[in-house]
Amino acid sequence: MIALNSLDYLNDCRKAARKSLLILAAFFLSTITMAQSASMAGKTTEDSVRPFVRSVSLSFGVYFPSMDYYRETDPYFKSGTYQPSFSLEARTNVPIVRWLDLRIGAGYWRQEAEAGIDSLGREKVSMELNAIPISASLSVRFEKLTVKNMIPYAGIGGDFIYLSNKFSFSAIPADNQPGSSSGATFTGHVFAGLEAKLSKNFAIGGEFQYHSGNYIQQFYTDENLTDTHDETVSISGPRIHFSLIYLF
């Protein structure tokens, strides 16, 4: 895990969000292009064909990261208001064998929080944590349990997550606001879901995930911004996603 260092020149949250959308678009388009090329080059006998890519999908939902340090310890945010995290991900499923896929994904999620500093809440502090996860997973398809074109599946995997956060204080002039900070961490996840086939090439899906991991946040402890201390922040928690799927 890499600490989120307080360096003003690092990308702020909005740049991170724009970057993630560009990654998602490029990832999705390149996957479709490769899959179509491989499909055209393959054999025509159905029994002998194993597509280079089984499916590509775009999924969206909500994520509930723990953020335990902020909720339980931080003097500003332990009594703060937290919004569910919007989550977006593009995925590609590559078949290893008939019932086992390698799933590769790239996504984006954001956690927001707001708190009042004094007892009257006259001064506000807000936080935005933006994340761009790149994931790799193994997904097992339980085809023998298929009911009315609905296939259950489950899997396990890991994530490399780029993180960018920013704090804003209502009582501090804009020019003196603390700069954004940036870093990265690794997490793990498990998931289970159901894929419902609508036609030869289209399906929808629903999935429950649980993510486990944390990152190290570095805080300044003095007004001169010279002394620091580190805190471990958990981002473990459940995520619920719905998917639009294109099948090859």
C-alpha cells in the first residue's frame, strides 16, 4: 500500500474522474474490436468454436466502503453524513475452459462525506475520495444450474486501485485550501451473480460483491505542514451491481 501524499501538483478529483471515463471508453471499444476480429477468424462449426472473448459488459451500482477511520475516529467526520458511493465498471470475460472465465475490468467509484465542525454546524468540511480500480478475477459458471436462460456464477479476484482525494473547508479561502492527494493500494473481492440471457447476443445481470482492503492516509499535524502521521482507512464493504452484457 502507498500512502496518499499531500502534494499540490497531483491530479485532483475531477481529473481522476475524467481519466477514468477515458479508460473505460478505450477499454470497452478495444475489447469489442478484438473480440469481433477473433470471431471472424474462427471456425464455423459451433462445437469447435471457443470465442476469444465470451462477453463484454457495462455494469453500474452502489458501493458501501467502510471508511472506518473517518466514521469512528476523525474529529471532523465521525459525526458526518456519508453518501452511498456510485460505482461503474466495464468488463471482459475471457473463457479459460467452458465453465471458467478470466474476468478483467476497469471502473470508477466515488465516496463523498460532509460534516459540521462546531456544535452549530456553521462551518463545514467536505471530502471527496475518487477511485479507479483495475481488476482481474476468476469466474465460475454453474451451467448445470441454469433455469430459464438464467445462469448463476461466482468468483474471486483482486484490484489495483488508484485513489485521489480532496478536502474542502468552508472557513478557508479558496486559494488556501489544502491540495488534493493521490496514491494507490491493492484489495481483494469475492462475488456471486445471475446472468439472464435475452437473445443470442444480449443478456442482463445482477451481482453482489464484497471487497476487502484499505489504504494509508497521511495527515499533517501542524499548521506549518511539516509533521505528519499515518492512518489506515478501510474501504472494505459490499457492492451491488447491474450489468448490460453483449455475448459473442
